[in-house]
Amino acid sequence: VAIQILEKDEELDPEDIILGVRPWKVLEAKLYSPTEFVVRRSKTLGEFLSDLTTRFGGILQAAEETGEAKETENAQPQDCLQVVTVPGVGPPLSLKRCETLKWAESRLSTSSPEALAKPLSEFKELRDGVTLVVRSQNAALLARPADEPKGNGKGPSKPEAKPSSMSSLLRKATDERGAAGPKRPTPMVKEHALSIRVAHPE
């Protein structure tokens, strides 16, 4: 049993959802402790994301922090929060597990006007007690490793050999027998008969 002492009285409506939000600073490899966040189901996704940005906007990347060339004021893409739910089953939440969460499939990180206008009641993944992880979109792009060819570090890896068919194996065996030269005939061995004579037959 856990008891929380509040600074003031709070009254929850049956339509309210209590969530745990964990900000993740990707570039600093820092995952913060859960923060209780109460939201009403009737709010739209756009309003919900706006509330999250107001509360956790400190993890967003400023334009000068991205290191990209800034030719005009609008040249730098505007940063925003990415939001994903944490499955209720699995190992404890860690930095390594944060990387494996389904960020690309999350319906909570969208810019679609149709999706942003939907109420939170239509997002079944948002329910009481769910933990959310929020991160900076630009920080995630900067932290993404470059694609590298797979290998063992000793040069380019050889392509994996495909399994041969039965006909190719038979053909290979025939060619190897032909390359070994004609088979020498086995010399004939003359058979010797064995006869037994009885000296004193009775």
C-alpha cells in the first residue's frame, strides 16, 4: 500500500485517466522517474499532446542544439514530443528497453489532423495506470546510428551459400568422378580348384 500526501485536495472525475509519464533525454541517456499525469477522456489527442508539451517541453531540442546549418529562421524543423505506451508485461523499463519500444507504430505520435481531432476515449491504449515514455523527435533522429554493413570486422562478409538441389549435387558428384580419370579395371584372379583324394578307401 502506497500513500501520497497532496498539497491540495484533488477530485477525480470518472472520465479522468491517471497516467505515469517518464521523460527520456535521448542524447543524455537519462530516463526520469514517473510523473503522475491526469487527463480527461473527452480531450482530443491534439489537446493531450499540447498539455504534454507544456509539462515536459524541457526535453525538446533547441534549434541551435541540433548542429544543423541554419540558413533561415524556418530552415530548422520544429521539434515535438514523441509518445509511446509501455507494455504491461516485460522486464523493468530501462534505457535499453526504451530503444526497443514501438515508436514508429505509436498512434499517439502523429501530425494527422483527423487523428489529432479524435477524443482520447478512442485510443484504447490509454487507460488507468499505463506508463508513457516521451522523447524529443529531433534528439531521436540525431541519436540514430548510421546503417553499417553486417560483418565480422575483417572485411566484407561473403554471401551466404544457398542450399543446392539434389540434381546439382548429383551433377557435381559425376563431374568429380570424371575429373579423377577413368577407373582402372580390376585384374582377374584365376581360381584354383581343391581336390581331396582318399588313400585307402574301404
